[in-house]
Amino acid sequence: MHAQLSRRTVIVGGALTTAGLLLGRTLASAAVPGESNGGVRIMPLGDSLTDGYTSYPGGYRVKLWQLLAAAGHKVDFVGSMANGPAALGDHDHEGHTGWRIDQLDANIDTWLGRSDPRTVLLLIGTNDLNQNHDIADAPRRLSGLIDRIRAVKPRSVLFVATVPPQSDASLEARVKAYNAAIASLVARKGPDVHLVKMYDALSTADLADGIHPTKAGCEKMATVWFRALRSVPAALTSAPGG
């Protein structure tokens, strides 16, 4: 079903097993919600799909935190925003509901400077498509945002996800075209930029309102991110010198 993986491609497949991962590890634990716990700094970056919106507050971040903790990885989610339920051990993120690529780009230098992430999980573009905002130029804007992140934080590890499917047929056509462009541009960005095939993990049955994932959909997204992070050891290791 899936093509062979390249070093920049992460594909979901198989069942998660965490029992064996616990051996010989110390479980992660949260400090004060929304505050640093001293782990590897990870910035969840994007729009309402990162924020969680109203369909499932905290979104994929809830299950991702739990998976990382169960596997013994001590991480610190970072960002200027904070929300989510008690089940989410660290509430910080940089998910801005309704925002487009250009809006992230206009603020990214400030956010990166304040949060100093080692790893960035970027999922953006849905609002460019749904707002019909110069769609033809959206891949170029994404490319510029990727370049900016790499310029400001050259030692960071960046994961760029394809956007999830949508129920509306016309919007879904835009999603497919945009995702195809994402795969092509990420392949040209070097070894520290990795493609994450988020679209492949979800179906319209996983959407609460045709756009935003249900709890089950968010948990599928978390599994995709978790596998991506685990496939790149540097993403879960502090950068040399800090």
C-alpha cells in the first residue's frame, strides 16, 4: 500500500505497543500545566487543528503527550498559547484558530525566539484553502515559512504535515493538490525537514464537522506525530550546546 520510506517521510502502519517501550525508562511527568517540565522543547505549530478547537479541546496534543510519556520521553511543549484538558500534561502550543500560512510567517521569528524549540511540528494550510486565499501561491508561502524556521533555528528538527481531508468535494480537491505540492517541496529542504503524511491517516469519518477531527481523529493524528518523532532520534534529543 505504501511506497518505501525515505529519510524525510513518515507513514503510519501497524499497531502501537507501548509496554515494551517502558522497560528501562523513567516515565515523563508534567510540572505545572502550561509550564516547562525540563524536557526536549517541542513546538506544536499551526491553526485550529493544533489548538484543538471546540470539537476536541487540546486536539492531537492530548494523546501525543500521553504516548510520549508512556514511552519514557521527557518533553516540553512550548508556545505562546496554552489550553486543553487535565489529561494533557503540558498545555503550551502555537496553534492559532483560523490562521493562514502568512499569519504564522509574520510572527514566527518572535515565537521561535521566545520558545527556543528543538523540534517543530508544523501543520498549516487548511485556512488558506478554505478562505480561498491565493491558493495557487500557498505552496510557495509554506516553502518560505519552512525556510524562515530553518534560518532562525538552524539546529532544529522540523516536521511538516500534509493537511487532513475535508468532507466538501471542492475543498477536498484543493487539499489533494496542496498536499501533493507539500511532498515535493519538503523533499528539497534538506535532511532536517521531514514530511509527515497526516492526510493518509484520516478519513472523512474522522471529522466532527467536515473539517475538524473528532477525538478519535485527533488520536490518529497523535499516533502519526508520535511515529514521526520516534523515527528521528534527534527530534527527541536536546541540541548540542543547549
